[in-house]
Amino acid sequence: MIDERIIEQILDRADIVDVISGYVELKKKGVNYAACCPFHKEKTPSFMVNPARGTWHCFGCGKGGNTIGFLMEHETMTFPEAVCALGKRYGITVEDEKLTPEQEQARMKRESMFIINQRCAEHFRQNLLLPTNKTAAEYVKGRWGWSMPKKWELVSPLTNGMICWGSPDHPVCLST
């Protein structure tokens, strides 16, 4: 278990505007920042970030939280993973907890699922590029309006196995 003092230190040092602006384009609106929500499609910004409180909230879908909660929601991380990622980003050492054999087995299973997911995504991409599957490739292009990537890759170390492509404003992601 992670010490509460470490979590508080991370939340105090983490700039919520800096973290969230790495995923969405925030625009200053008075003392707050606004953007279109990264969790659902919308045309009018309803996603608000309050730097004084260190919180975010979307009035469209009702989701909200702090910096850790944003990473958990956006990157599909567990709480300890989000705390460790923010700790690493802000130079705070997070003590590794001792894992039981069952927890270690679950962690290894999860990591193997990420690898399998990435290999499956690459397999499907290769199949879409075959001339015999031109109809399916055209459907994908027509459905999302983006060209096929040359290779699907993890878009950042914080994606936790998500494979994304498309435009930065509207990525298409395969998650585990």
C-alpha cells in the first residue's frame, strides 16, 4: 500500500493543468480552464479544470476527480500505477509495495495481455493492408476518416498498453 503522505506530496506537486494539457488543449476561462471532454464526443467545451482546487469535472458526462483520477480514467491505469507515473514525472520516489505471489501472477498476466493485444492489433492492421481486404480497409477509412497507420504503436509510456492512431484530436485506441 502507498503511504498517504507520498500521495499528498504527489498531488501537491503535480500541476493538474500541466498533466491534463498533455492530453487535451485547455483554454483559460477566468480562473479555470476549459476543453472538450476527452471521455466523450462533444462540440462545446464542458470539461473544466480548476487549478486552485486541483480538480477537473465534465458537465457533459459527469466524470471528475483529481490528477490521479484523470490518469486512471484516461490511461486506464490502476491507482498505484497512476501514483507511480505521477511520482516519476515529478521526481518523487514511490516505495514499491511487496507483492504476494497471487498479485505478482496477476501483474504478469496483465502484462502478457498487453503484449497479446499489441500483436493482435498489428495482425489486424496487416490484414487490412492486404489487397484482398480492400473493402474492409475502405470501411475503416470511411468510418473514422483517417488513413491507416504504417505501424500501430504505444503513443506514450502512460498509455499502459493502449494502441492508438488517428488525429491527435480524435484518436482511435484499442485497449486491453
